[in-house]
Amino acid sequence: MANPDWTPLRNALRDCRAANTMPTLWWRDDDAVAPTRALDQLCALTETFHLSVHLAIIPALATDALAAYCVDAPLIPVVHGWAHTDHSAAHDKKNEFLTPRPDAKRDAARGLTHMRSLFGQTLRPMFVPPWNRISAQVTTALPDMGYTTLSTFGPRGAAVPGLTRINTHVDPIHWKGTRSLVDTQTLIDDAAAHLRQRSTGAADASEPFGLLTHHLVHDAAIWAFAETFLTEMLTGGATPWQMET
């Protein structure tokens, strides 16, 4: 859409202010493995907003160069599964940790161990399952592995003892179509609808509101949307959130 109408989002943020449910805003970016020009662009954008990116890094593919890059960058490393390998059964959606398999828990555990060896104290013990899919069996085992947080997509579900859920809610990529930007008005309207649910008590207003990006596959339209969306959210009253140690 050439000239999308941001009024629905602005009005939803206004309603959140009135209801004292103004969201905190966080940003997760998936699939990092190494420094790239796209990662440079991501860092430049996040510095503009003073909003750190939670960088979901694939442990089995992560490089020492990425660990060095993150030291002075506005990036918060988190664990993105193990190898981003599809283990889905026939007719299942792609997943690494949803379809039952004997080594799923082992892979989740070694993801955290390996990432700690690379990133040290900068790592946050957040588990981000590839394709945002994970079984209940793996989920309930995460706290014993050392994870404190699970992040997928959509409003968070029921709590798991010892595990905080912090999901993302806006994904601008048209994965099943053009792989460019989803219709901008649809993104705006969907985000506004979710925020209105928070202001009326129909959705969890305490959960940080998350933007999900994938810097390695962005085109100009996706970059532009991310910048405008973040501007609208922050000027509308949302405050930055980042995971603490």
C-alpha cells in the first residue's frame, strides 16, 4: 500500500495511555550466524532508536567473528535453537523442536552451553525455537537446562514454572508469498487490534510488545517499515524493553 494510514495504531496507543496499559517495546531479530552488511544496517537502525536488538543466533553455525562483533554492538545475544534444522514429520509445519525426537532436549541444552562459551556474560538465557514452534515436553524442560525465558510469536500462552514467556507480535515478512513486505495496512491494523485488546483487558497488557525481524532477508520495503513502525510506537508512548541478566 503506497500511503498506509497509521491512524489506527496511533489511536490504539492513545487508548493504551488512557487505560494505563502503554506497552513496553522490544525487538527480536532471528537467524544470525556471522557479521554481515545487513547486520551493520540493523545496528545502525537500532542505534537511531536507542533500542537494543535481541539477536537470536543459531548456535551450531555461530562464528567467533560474530561473538567479537557483539561486544561493542547494540545487540543482546539469545539462543536460536541448535542448528535451525527442520525435523518435521510428513504434513507437519517446519520445526526443530515441535515434532517428537529423542535428541530434542539435548539439542536445546547444548545450544545454551555453546552460546555461553562464545558470548559469555552478554548472553541472555532466552530460548527462541526456529519457526517459533516448540513442544510442551521441551518447553517444560527448559528451566532445568538453565533457560529463564521462552520467546515465540503471538500472544503468550499459559505460564510454565520457572520460565517467562516474552513473545513477538509483529512480523513484516510475507513468508508464504513474495517474501517481501506484508501489506502495510494489514500490519498496522493487526498491531492496533492487539493493542486495543490490551487496553480493554482482553489481552495481557504486561507482556512486552515485540517486533520480529530477519535482517538477512530484508529488502528496502521491510527496512522502511521497521523504521516507521518503531518511530510510531516510540513517539506514541511505548518505552524500550530489554531482557536483563
